[in-house]
Amino acid sequence: MNRITLMYGEVHTNTLTAARNLGLAYSEKGDQIKAKKILTETLEKTLTLYPEVSYRTALVKTALARALLELEEWRDAQYHLKHALEGFRESVGEDSIRFTRTEKQLAIANEKLATTPDNSML
């Protein structure tokens, strides 16, 4: 258990932020499997504190989608990006850089799904 978890517990805003950052670090390092695992767990815990459509949840969903895009898990990435877009739209508006970046990632997932042969089996 790390120091932040000991101080705040498993499900606390600070702990969840640290876990999301750890997932992003693994993603940056290129370890998408580890990033996906950490970010999936972080999303589950985040949803115990925040609604599905919220800024905090959207942050975790975009981080998870980043790893999923790298793993070519287009459908799962698309799912999380669509929900993240709703969260950003509601919390910071469509003029936000977060909204714009998420929209671009969603376009990539949509394009990959459209061009992947037999994507109904994914």
C-alpha cells in the first residue's frame, strides 16, 4: 500500500488522482496492459464517488481510452470516450480543450471501427 492510500484510503479523490496518474505514467512508458488494469480499477472506484457523467469520471475514462486505443480495443475505447465527452460537455463545455481532445480521440476510434474488417466480432 502506498503512502497516499494509507493517508486517505482506497476511495478518496487524492488516491484516485494518484492512481489515474500512475496509469497514465504506465501508458506513457508503453505498458498499456498495466495501464489498462490500473485505470479500470480506478474507474470502478471513481464511480463509487462520482456519477457516470462527471468531470472526474471523464478524466479517468479518457486515460483508460488512451490505453485501449494503443491496444487496438476500438469498441471499448469508443464506449469510454463517448461517456467522457458527455462528462466534459456537462462540466466544462464544448469549448474546453478536454472536450476537443476527447472528440479527436473518439474520431480515431470511430474511424478504426469503420475500417476494421469484421468489427462486429470485436
